[in-house]
Amino acid sequence: YKGEIVTMSIEVKNVSKVFGKQKAVDRVDFSIQKGQITGFLGPNGAGKSTTMKMICSLLTPDEGQIRMGRLDVLSHAQEIKENIGYLPESNPLYKNLYVREFLHFMASLHQLKNKKERIEEVIQLTGLRKEAGKKIRDLSKGYKQRVGLAQAILHDPDYLILDEPTSGLDPNQLAEIRDLILNLGKDKGVLFSSHIMQEIQAICD
């Protein structure tokens, strides 16, 4: 599947999701291309996170279809998860672990063969070199976001799904995370959500 996925986009077609009587997502259509940062703009509660979770196979669409190349998210969930890096808005981290220890744990979950080399590569790429020996709980929010991005790219996925990754950051942290995402978007397909128009304008293609 890998070669097939690399050359294809993610296609979201006529997708809807209902929770009880609440229609969270209503017939959404868009695509995510490799080498491009796609903005996903909407107010809080608009259904952005729900849509992102459906792309990542964490929720099942009630209507419509999501495909990566010729692979459907329902029938090929595992293959698609292996090719997506996901950073949820809550950025759940094991805060009692050291940065390098956390990334080693995540690399084990992904069953990476070159764990040590890849962890060091990702630490360098996300600017975590000086913080790698600290416990996650002792990091600033900006560096916690870097750790979240590091775990999302650890398995070298073709696509990144980033849910409000700049929310709550101060101006300096915001600029640093923005630059990091712009760099990652050069060769990956990135879906970047925000409720702030200026953020979408600054970062997205």
C-alpha cells in the first residue's frame, strides 16, 4: 500500500456525523494534497475535530467516504493510521516521562526498527535538543507542542492532521511552531485547523 499512498491525496467526500440529535458534520467535501498545508477554518464547535478524528479512523462517518488513494478508512484503518501523524487539540502527553523517554515509548508502539536514530533525528528537527533531558511536565506550552509534533512525525507519515496546534501559545512560541509546521509541510500533506483567520492565512497554502 505504501507506494500507492505516497502519490495520492486524502479525499473527504460528502461526509456527515451525527451524535444523538446533534449533526456535528454535515456533508463535508475537501482533499489534502502532499506538499501542501490545507487550512481548516471554523468557530469552536463547528465539527473540525470530529472531521479530523474521522480522517484518522478514530470515528466512523455516518455518511460519505474518506479515502487515501484507493484505500477506504473503514476497510484499511490500520494502513491509513500508519501513514497519518495526528496531534489532537488536547495534546495528551505522559507528563511524568522525560522527552526522550516518551519518544522511545512511542517509537516502540510504532515498532520502529531504527528507534534511537529516528528519535534523535526528530528531536533535532523539532528543536528539542536542549529540552530532551527534561520531564514533559516541566516544559513550557510551546515545547510541549513541539513534543506533540515530534510524536506525530516519529513514524515518518505522509500526512499530518494538526488540531489547533497553535492555540494558547504566546507570540514567540506561535512563530516557532508556525515555522516548524511550514517546514514539515514541504513534503507532507498537512491539515491544519484553527478558529483564527490570521493563523490560517499565515500558515496555509
